[in-house]
Amino acid sequence: MSDVNLPIRPRRLRSSPALRRLTSETSLEPRHLVLPAFVREGLTEALPIGSMPGVMQHSLSSIRCLAADAVDAGVGGIMLFGVPEERDATGTAGSNSAGILNAALRAVKEEVGEALVVQADLCLDEFTDHGHCGVLDADGRVDNDATLLRYQELALAQAEAGADLLGLSGMMDGQVAAVREALDSAGREDVIILAYSAKYASAFYGPFRDAVESALVGDRRTYQLDPGNRREGMREALLDIDEGADIVMVKPAGSYLDVLADVAHASPIPVWAYQVSGEYSMIEAAAANGWIERERAIDESVLSIRRAGADVVLTYWAIEIAQRLNALNSRKVRPRA
């Protein structure tokens, strides 16, 4: 027996799996996860994305199967991104009722009904031939107010296609107010607005741009946030709340946990976070090289986002994590004698 007098021993609460489970401060459940998914026009079967191992560009048929798998795993929602065959300066394919994203929304909604929250990315970058999130003026700059008109058109098309939630990811000033006005004027007060409020001009979006075959030349620093700005992230979130957002978002997640914690502490509405493509691909690459334990790293990365205050996490591992959690929970249930 030790002669050291230590009345305070925090390790007592870590001494068994049951105690660790009982005293855990942060939980992760399948319902806390949303799966981002890509649907590409012209595909007849799913196509692997080289820079995102395990993630696919989907056909209208395979996206139905993916959505059904998400329901079976208990995932909370699915966020759809469209990859059109043709693009133009104003992204008309995005508001075309027959466009790939709107067709995918109808397909997924038909497949899963109310069993999954069906979500649409509301932005122009996938649909423009210049790759920016808005309409360009005569000098090649993103025209904020002209872009808002296009966002309103996209919102109505996506709502008509069956989206339960619209993810406003373009970072235009006034986008939440503009879209809310358009929806409410059309009698679509039921459609939820998720505002990508604190979306940073990050280097971690690279694989995503492969996934949507982005045509971007240059960068988006005139509308996405500077990575060094913490207070500005909070300011953007508060503005979106005032404009009528139902949920606010911090993106990326892993490198911006301080911003996420700030917003979560202050927000009266739900706060979500997006674990972006670069975060996904870095872990997959390190695991493929044997440098880290893949499953533990995945779970830890998502749990840390929840710990920082995210009510929901968008992650490309949503189904895998949910299935693992379901299997773990089933093993914990002991039959009665």
C-alpha cells in the first residue's frame, strides 16, 4: 500500500469500461450524423472518387440505395450535391426542375419518405462554368445581390423537388433573409434553412472539388472567411440567426473547433459542423499507410466535433460510424436470465 496521501484520485472514474461509459461527457449516436453525397448526371452506376477513398459519385439509381442504407443505419439525414453535365455562367442547371440535383432530391424523397431528413446544397459552384458560388459582374467579381436572386430561384426549385432542408453554403451577405422571403412568399414556410454561417476559405476542400468536378479558377476569399478570424465567425452566425436561419453551421470542423465552441455557446438554435473532404481524406491516407488506427481516429475526430458543441456532424463516414455504433450497442445489451 502506498504511503502517499492522495484523497483526490480522478483515475477512479476511469477504472472500468462501465464506469467510463457512465461518466462520459459527450455522446455520439447515429442520429447525430448527416451523410453528404454526390449525384452525377449521366452515370448508370456509382463511380469512385480518387481523392476520397470509399466515397462515390452516384447515379440516380445508386443514390436511392445509399439513402436506404442511411435509413437502415439510423443516420439523421443526407445532404445532396449535384454534378451536372453542362454548366453556364449563371448555373441554370441548379434551378432547372429536371436538373440532376432536383432529380436526385425527388428520387431520394420517393425512396425514404419521412424516414430521413433530405437536404439540398443550395449554391451555384457545382453549376457554374467559372466555379464560383455566385453570379459574376462585368469585371469578373462575384455580384452579391444578383446572386441572391439566383439563390431564391434555386430554393423554390429544391423545395418543389422535395427537399426538407436547404443548406445555404454560398456565403453571400443576406442569403438567409432572401431565401426565407422567397420560401415564405411561395407558401413554403415548412422548409428548413441551414445557414453555412462560419464557412472559411480553407485548404481542406480540395477533394470535394474533385468530387463535384469544380471549374474554379482562383479562390473564394472575397466571400468565405479568413482562417485567422475567430470573432467574424461568431458575427456571421448571429447575423444568420437574426435573418431567420433555423440551424447554423461551422465549416470546416476539425480546424475550427474554437469557432464551433463559440457559436454553440451563444446560439439559441441548433449548431451543426461539417467534417470536410480534406479532413476525411487525410485520415484515410494516414490509415492506408499504417500511421494511425483508422477506426479509432475516425471516431475520435467526430467525437471531438461533438465535444466542441456540434449538435449534428456532416461526415462522409456517417453510415460506417452509425453501423459501428449500432453493433457496439447491440453487444452491450445482455439478455435476462
